[in-house]
Amino acid sequence: MMKLPVKGIIPPMITPLLENKELDLSGLNKLVNHLVDGGVHGIFVLGTTGEGPSLSYEVRKQLITETCRIVNKKVPVLVGITDTSFDGTMEIANHAKEVGADALVVAPPYYFPISQEEMGDYLESLLPLLPLPFMLYNMPSCTKLHLSIEVVRRAKELGAIGIKDSSGDLTYLYMLIEEFKADPLFSVIAGTELFLPETIMNGGHGAVAGGANFFPKLFVDLYNAAVDKDLEKIKSLREQVLKIHKTIYEVGEYSSRHIKGTKAALLAMKICEDHNAEPLQRFTEAQRSLIKEYISQFNYKNEYNSIH
Amino acid sequence: MMKLPVKGIIPPMITPLLENKELDLSGLNKLVNHLVDGGVHGIFVLGTTGEGPSLSYEVRKQLITETCRIVNKKVPVLVGITDTSFDGTMEIANHAKEVGADALVVAPPYYFPISQEEMGDYLESLLPLLPLPFMLYNMPSCTKLHLSIEVVRRAKELGAIGIKDSSGDLTYLYMLIEEFKADPLFSVIAGTELFLPETIMNGGHGAVAGGANFFPKLFVDLYNAAVDKDLEKIKSLREQVLKIHKTIYEVGEYSSRHIKGTKAALLAMKICEDHNAEPLQRFTEAQRSLIKEYISQFNYKNEYNSIH
Amino acid sequence: MMKLPVKGIIPPMITPLLENKELDLSGLNKLVNHLVDGGVHGIFVLGTTGEGPSLSYEVRKQLITETCRIVNKKVPVLVGITDTSFDGTMEIANHAKEVGADALVVAPPYYFPISQEEMGDYLESLLPLLPLPFMLYNMPSCTKLHLSIEVVRRAKELGAIGIKDSSGDLTYLYMLIEEFKADPLFSVIAGTELFLPETIMNGGHGAVAGGANFFPKLFVDLYNAAVDKDLEKIKSLREQVLKIHKTIYEVGEYSSRHIKGTKAALLAMKICEDHNAEPLQRFTEAQRSLIKEYISQFNYKNEYNSIH
Amino acid sequence: MMKLPVKGIIPPMITPLLENKELDLSGLNKLVNHLVDGGVHGIFVLGTTGEGPSLSYEVRKQLITETCRIVNKKVPVLVGITDTSFDGTMEIANHAKEVGADALVVAPPYYFPISQEEMGDYLESLLPLLPLPFMLYNMPSCTKLHLSIEVVRRAKELGAIGIKDSSGDLTYLYMLIEEFKADPLFSVIAGTELFLPETIMNGGHGAVAGGANFFPKLFVDLYNAAVDKDLEKIKSLREQVLKIHKTIYEVGEYSSRHIKGTKAALLAMKICEDHNAEPLQRFTEAQRSLIKEYISQFNYKNEYNSIH
């Protein structure tokens, strides 16, 4: 059984892909070990950064299986099951259970622009069928629905063990913390990595930090500093996170640049390949060189990227 | 070979489902014959009204197979293949080819908010692999991308035979007609049924009219009246279409009410069941009664709903 | 008294300005006569195209006074009174009454993002105080509120004589026509010039056509052709309107290019200066040259731009 | 001369109005003294909370004059000058200078949906003419423009002494702090009161906190606690701020409820009347009673609302 509340640094793991769009199994092995060695508290696969919806069920299932195998119960594995097809959602959920994953993560089905009420009804259909503990996932820029507090409350009554909020709206995240603070087992997790100290110091539980893909220890250290309320350390580590934003995340255009940049960073660190699933394309050669240069500028790089 | 340009009334067929979310095969048989007997010029399955993204691949493939079998080449069958997974898209496309469908319909993969440029790159990857003729599908309210004229032009160069526009933006549709009027084989099809006469009389080719699910002959007659520029007939038939908007489409809330209302109308006409795929739920008993009453108020009902 | 329903071509007159941002009185004189000679059925000043909100009250009042003087009751003058200040709105309204304008045009106050209900309450405060007949003005891209049919109905009960819809949403405009068709004195006017024939042939009353600033006779002829249901003539004139869209309206960037292009067209036709009020800037020299060239390409130019 | 950088708690003062929409001068006197006694570091009049754009120029000027008179140089007075009319903006700016205000605050003119580039050009026209130091004001929900970092940089080159960000987007605010941290005289001020500790502890300078209208000392104490990095005190005071959000700000509907609730709170505290300028309406009797009850529930009320 996974320990509740879910907390700490849970990287939204990118999915390492070969040029032919099959899993980069060697890269996956290195990446998972890189994360576990970095001290992360869990791994979230098949989220937005993991390009979950872009992968075939076969690849999704293989990724879950392989990740669980490599992780080998050292940390919990959380699996994004969101799909526009109810059967597809259940197929992934059941597979996750079978191969030993620890929890599921559910966002709104993302084709129709549904209402809060329709989302609530959907959760009433889905949640009782799930074979593992589950969290909600608020991701309005992709799903077109900013989950109301009321819907989150309904999900909690149906058994949800937490929510990951990637809206970028910190006021909303603070309201979630307030709403659910009476339940010590319900997690509120930030999906915006810059908000990690704010989340922890104000009663939240952790962060699904994309940058933890390449610098897991940086975010783990920042998490610990926030738990310890060590303001000096927070300040110094936060400067590294800001530097990521001003360098690696500034390469390229469009919101997808964060995913592309993260994969290019992992390539620069020789951890895995940087191919994207359609409809995204990896960075150009020039953009990859820039990322490589940026990665080399991080002084604490060696500390943060021990590779197997 | 399908005759080009694609034109006329091509209903975006709803997917008849049983309570257990399997295909309502008896209903599908009645519905397809209802449409063909109504004189439609083609049938579009697995679009938004068809709840394509909500169905499992298995159900999608079964629907294509059965529809093609029942249609039996009397009219072209167009198949929506849009999916967030490239492999999923190809799986549906290849199945459509195998079982005798005539054309494919492609919208942007709908999870990531991609840019026009990223959409163009995606089309360059996908279109050359498609085993059948294909049209574009502009559906910004669901896909988050309003296809630029430039992207449509790029798709045309890659072989697209037309575009169905469901943006509701008639100025854009007129600009599409202008842009492509030099090519007599490229179709511009309205996805907003109220714009059928406008589209036809100004150089467009047809309409993917949701209301043609229940009253196919009404829309076919309106199409013919528009082709004939018979203003009196257009006026009289258009009044029936407006009446649909003010009655059937006004039941319920949220944008999904059009799909739910269309299914309830078909139930009222004893053509098929009205269950929806998750995340949508069918209308309540009271809403269904209202739809039934509205259906009974259409004087030309008998003319338009001959059932097998 | 102005004859009801308001109908025909009512250009949203641009405000001719000198480089020092004072009124270009000589240009105003030419422009008003150009419009009246072009056969327009009314003139709408201080709308969006007229940059009303960008002008000081002094300039707004001078413009109303001068326009009414030059028009000299040949056609009705409608005055945009929308302002974020209630007193400002009343000041313009009362001035319009004093100097002989015929009607007022009211959009939502545009700073706060207000709700439909708040808009309804605002109309209950404002409308009974207005000293002249008034129309509503739906302009969501600038005011952030797409007026609900319910709000329009409430305004009608409070005395509104019509609505001008610039939403670009033809389905909405058709619903307005349906809603109010029982009252022969209530006008539904299109603010999207491409929709002029659609509006007239389906029961609407006219168009506030920006392009009528430079080619008033083109739009008046198109209006008459639509009234006469002369499809051949509609087709031929509509091609000219489309040509405007593909040339003059395509110069420059951003939505403000329509206003800048319209002013540059009037400069090219030697009718008035092309300065804009802040925050807009007139076109560059290169853009103005392009507009000049485009204007010269309209074969029917001489017919449409007789200048005093 | 005002001391730079601008910092601390600068309430966006509501504008006390009588039922006839004239200034509530007695209420204004009490309110200004309430704020100054509460220890605020400045007063910002004619912002969004101050309903600036809804007031006539006469009332705006009277408010500036009276506020400066009552404040009597005890703290700086900042004046919102944003207007859709350039002349109107200058009229307010010049009046502010004349009567002794200390700085001006500039947001985008809010009628046209302008581009970043157009905003930059506007600033180049306006800023050199301003007679007092000025800050930028980012308020996308009202102005439709989320100022780019590039535009803020351009404004700084033209002399801006800071920016107040009310976007609610803390990532953006952090990027502003990063961008301008090399200049110790340039202020980054939060417009979202919940973000006060985050802003101060990460290098920002202050907060324009709406709740400081009724509980100025609460926010001043919180500011000081943040400056002192006194985590215990921050936690305890922040709980009071959260309580405001869960009580006073939850009354009523629509985004305008914050302004209406703030005025109702001041009425409950017998500081001033609660009338709003059109298009807003004050709360109903029941809503006002609820606010009164909530105000009475704040234990530290006496500490925070000493009234003259």
C-alpha cells in the first residue's frame, strides 16, 4: 500500500522514444534510475509532459510495465489514465494495477468542452470502477475545464486521495489547500514547479515538477528546504529553478517548448533520446545545441545528474 | 472511386449505443437506411456528433464496418480518424480502407494546444500515409485550433480533397471558398447547418448537417433548393431548420445538448436508442418527453422520417 | 421623427483627424457628402470604426454637431454614446439630441467584465433617461460581453428600436431576427459587411458596413439587390466586397487594420486625412501605397467614389 | 519627491459614493484616515477597485484633490490615469500633478483589443508627456492585454518606476522580478493580495491589496512580517487574509463581487457608504447583512479598524 498523503517531488516523467517512435528502453532505464537516485518521492508517467495522450495503448502499457519493473517498488509509480474513451481509460487503469503501479491520475476527457456538472457525472461513473487509489489532475490548458472546488469535493467523496493542479493559478491552489486541510491524507500537489516552496510552506504536499526530469536532486533539495523552512537554502535553490526558466524553457516557441526542451536536456545529459510523439517534433539541431550549452552552465550539474 | 468534388448533404451520423455502451446494431441499420432513403449524398461517421473520440477503437471499427456494409456503396462513407495517438489514427484509417469506406476526415490531435506551424508539420507526417482520400476538419471548440488558411493550403498541396468547417465563423468559410474556388474538385463544406443555403449559393459544396440525422430529406430538399436558387422553397424549408433550433436544440444545457437532443429525437422517431458514450449522459425523462413533443409538432414529419 | 424600422446601409463613419488629432473639418465635409451622395440610408458616428471611445468629449461633440449640420437631415444620424462613465454617456446623448441627431447607439460599458444580469440592470438605469430613440450594439471583441437574447429582449421592453450585431456570429444574428420578427418596427442590423445579403434576404434590416466609408454606392447597390432578390446582381456586387476583404483589409496586422485601412483608402481617394486617434497609429508609407494601388484596381471605382 | 523604489502596502482605494453618485466626502475623510492610521505606505486612487473608468472626469478630479488634501503628504498618492481617450488621460494626469499627487499609474486603453506592439507605440506617445513619475498597470481581465515583458522593458526605458501586476499569474510576476532585479529603484508590486508574502520574500516590493481598504493594519503587519521573514507571524496573518477570501469575497456573484463586498465591509465598519458607480450595483440588503456578520467574526477587528 502506498503511504498517504502522497507528498514530495514526483516528476512527470517524459517518455523516452526512439526515432521510430518505439520506447527507448535503454534511455528509460537510465532515466528511471536517474530519478530514483535523485531522491524523488514518486514517478508520474503518462501525464502531459509524458505525452500520454499521444502514445498508442500498446506503448503506454509497455511504459507502465517497464517503469514499474525498473522502479522495483523503490518509490510509488502514479499512472495517468486520462483518455477520451472510457474503455481506453479502464484498459490503462487495469494494466497499471496488474503490473504493480501504485496510483492513478485522472483528468477530464479532453475532446468535448464539458461542464463542471458533466465532469461530476463522469467521475461518478468512472471512479468506483478504478482498481487503484486515484488523484485528480487539473490541466485546463489541455482539457478545457478548470475543475471547480465543488467537483474536487465530489471526487474526494468518491475516494480521491488528492489533486495535482497544473492551472498555474496559485490562488486556486491555495483555495484547494484551505478546502481540504482538515483531511491529513488528502494531497494538494503543485503542477507548476516554480510554486514548490509556496505550496509546501502553505500546507500543500508536493510538486509534479517537469524540471525534476533532468535535475531531480535540485527539486528534492528544494522540497526539503521548504519542509525545513530553511529560507537561505530555498533562496539559493530557487535561483537555480529560475535559471532553468530563463534558459532551457526559453528555447523554441509555443507551449510545447517545455516538453521539447526537457527531452533535449536529457539528451544533452546523455540519459535518453529526445524524440517526441506526434504531433510534436523534437528541437532543431541549433536548438539542441543551445540546450546543451545551457545545461553545461549549471554549476551544480554534477551534483544533480549522476547517471548510471 | 468517390466522385469529386464531395458535395451535398452528409450527415455527421450519431453513433447508436445500447445502455451497455455497445453498438445498437438494430438502430444503426434503421438509421443508415433512414439517411439513405432521405436522399443524403454521403455519411460521415465518427465526427463530433458521432462521439468518435469517446468510443473505443473496437467500437469505432465495428461502426465503420457495419455502416459500410449497410450503406452498401449507395453513398460514400467518410470516416473521422482524428485521434491524439498517431498510431490510433492510422489504425482507424487502415480499417476504413479495408472495409470499403470512401474517404477520411482529419482534425488536429486535440490534447496539446498546438500552433498552426506544428499542425502543418503534423499534416506532413500524416497525410502521405493515409490509404484513402481525405478532407480536413476545422473544429476549434473541441480541438483548440482554428486552422489557418495557410494550413489548409498546405493540406491541399498534400492531397486534401476538401475541408469541413465547423467553426461557426461564416466569414472564414467564405474566405475558404474564395481561396480554393479555382480548383473545381476541392470541396468547402459547412459544418453549421444553418449556413447551408449561404454556403451553396456562394460557391461552397455541401453541409455536414447534424439535423439531417432525424430529418434527412429536409436538408436534402434545402440543398436542392439552394442549388436551384429557388428562393421561395429555401425560405419555407429554412423555417423548418430554424424551428429545429428553437425547439429540439434548445432542450438541456451546455454545448453537448445538440448531440443529446439529436439522439433523443431519433429515439422519439423510434429509429434507435439514445444512450451517449461517456462523458456525456443522455437526456432525463422530462427532456426526452419534451423532444418527443417537439418532434410531433413538425408538420412535415411523415415526409421526413420514413423508417424501415 | 426617424422612420422605423431603421434599415438600409448605415456606414460606421470613420472620424477624420488631422495630425494634431483635431477634427479634419474639410475632410469631414467631403466624407459626409460622399456618403450621402452614395445613397446611404443613415450615418452612424462614434462607433468602433469611428474610434469613438478614443476621442475626447469635446471632439465627440464637435463631430456630432458638424455631422448633423452637413447631413442637414438628408438621412438619419445615429450616435454611439457608449462610455465607461454614466455621466459621459448622458453628456454625449444630450448633446446629440440638442444638435439634431436622430438616434443613439448603446453598447456595454467596456472596462469591467460584467455579466448579462449586470448589463440588464445597467440598461434599466440608462435607457429611461435617454432623450432620443436608441439601438443596442453587440460588440463582444471590444466590450467583453456577447449580449444574450434575454438582455436584448429586456432592452426592447425598455424601448430599444433595434440592435446592431458585430459579433461575426451569424447564427446569433439569425436568432435575433427570429426572436423579434413579430415586431415590424424593431431592426436587426448586421455589423459584418459580408453578411449584408444574408441579413436582408432572411428578414434583417440593414448593415453597418465599414467599407461603405469608401464605396458607399457599392453597399447601397448590394442592399437594393438583396431587397430585390436579384441573385445575379448580388453575386457580381458581392465579388467586389470580397475583393475589398482580400486587398484593403489584408494590409497590416492586428484587428485594427480594418480601421487603418479604411482611413488609408479615404486618403487615397483624396476624401480626408488618415490619422488615427491614440492608441492606434496610421499605416506606414509603404502600407498606404499598397492601399492606394488596391483602390486603383477597383474597376467600378469611379462609380462609387464621386467626391465633392 | 517620492522615495524610490515604491514599496509596501498601497491600497487600491474604493471611491466612496453617495446614492446620487456624488462623492461621499465624509466617508472619504474617514476612509483616508483609516488607511493612513492603518500604516499604509501609499494610496492608489482610480484603479479598478476605485471604479476609476466609471467616474466622470469631474468626480475623478475631485477625488484626487480631496484625497491629496486629506492625506496631506503623509504617504504618497498614486493616481490611475488610464482612459480610452488620450486627452482624458492627460487631463487626469495634469490635474494630479497640480493638486500634489505623487505618481501616476497607466494601463492599456481598454476599448480596442490592441497588440503588444501597438501598446508599445502608445507608451512612446504618452509617457514622455506625463508630468509625474509613473508605473505600469497590468490588468488583462479588464484591458484585454497581458503586458509582455518586452513592453514593460520598453516602458522602463521611457522612465517607468515600476509595475503593478494584477494578472493573478504569479509565474509572470516572478519573471518581472527577475527581469528588473538589477535596478534597485524599479518596483514590482503584486495586485493579488494573497501573493503579498510570496512577492516580498522573493524580491518584489509591495502589494496593492484590496482588502487593505477595510483591514489596512492586517496587510501592513503581513508586509512587515514578510520583510522580517517571520514565518510564524506570516502564517497567522495569512490565515486572516484567507478568511477574508472565504467570507467577504465569497458573497455575491461575478468578478465584481470583490468591489461590492469591499464597499459593503466599509459600510459595516461605519466608514463610508457602499454605493457603486454604474454599471455596478451595490449588494442587496441580505448580502450586506452577511458581510456585516462576517466583519464581526474577525477577532482582530478592533486592532485593524480604528476609525476617526
